[in-house]
Amino acid sequence: MSESFSNQEAASWWTRGKAAIVDFLIFLAACLVPGVLIVTSFVIAYDDFWEEFDFSAGSTTLLVLGILLGIVALVWSGWFFGYCQGVSGTTPGKRSQGICLVDAESGKVPGGARGVGRWLVPGLIGSAAQGIGNLIQLIDLLWPIWDPKKQRLIDKVFKTRVVVGVPANDDGSEVQPNNPIS
């Protein structure tokens, strides 16, 4: 990295938001097939005459397959948007906006464990305490607007920042993300 970390510009809230939208659309695409299977199983199982659900072997199979694929999509998203982001500093959305996740002190990639924690903790907070947890999530997402370092609360907890550019390796060279297709 040619510039020192202290000179790196923090990514703006709008830029981070656009990156999050791209990542959310990818996550939504991964959840599409499981969602369609689950909805289809309920549509097939519903008996109009009796106005109740009657799950046959076929509709039960679709339901179980949809649930299993949903779990696979959730685990995949934790790996892709958590672990891989921690290791490379980027997601497809962050790459499209030219921003990356770095350790707040060193400017290097934070590592897989912190990436997973940063991905997992907000979701756990939101689902564990409905209402107040969702309010905490909203405050976390809006925090960079008024924070001088433009960090979310979860960034402060895991000591990370989202900056313009790419993170550095231990040897000072830039990290290049792995191509997920090859």
C-alpha cells in the first residue's frame, strides 16, 4: 500500500449503503430457490375443500428440501459475507464501490473470525430481542452518518473500518480477492 493507513479515507455512508444493497441482492438470490420450494410445498399441501393443510409425501419432501437448502444458503452467506470478507476485506458489493474492510489499527484485513463475528452479531441481536434489537440494528446502520471515523457500532466492537481502496498484506502489498468462480 503506497499510502499510510492513517491517510486512508473512510468510506461514506452512501457508498457503504450501495455496497450493502448489492450484497443483499446476492443473498436474496441465494435464498430464492429455498423460498420457492417452501412456498410451493404449502400451496400444494393446502386443501381448499377442507380448508386445511394436508402434507403428502411430495409436499413434505419439497418442504424438507427447501428448509435444508435454506440452511445451506445461510451457512454459505456466513462463509461468503463473513469469513471471506474478513480474509479478503471485500464482498462483491464492496468491490463494486471500491471500498474494503480493514483492521482499524493496522489497515490490514481483519481475518476470518472477526469477519464472521461482524456478520453474525447484528443478526443475532436483531433476532434475539425483537423490537429493541431491531432498533439497535437501525442505530448501528445509521451510526456512520454522525461518527467522526464513519464506523458502525459493530465496527467499533470488532475494531474494523471500511475505507476507500484495498487492504494491505503483511508484506505491504495489496490484497487481491480470490475469484469465487474459478
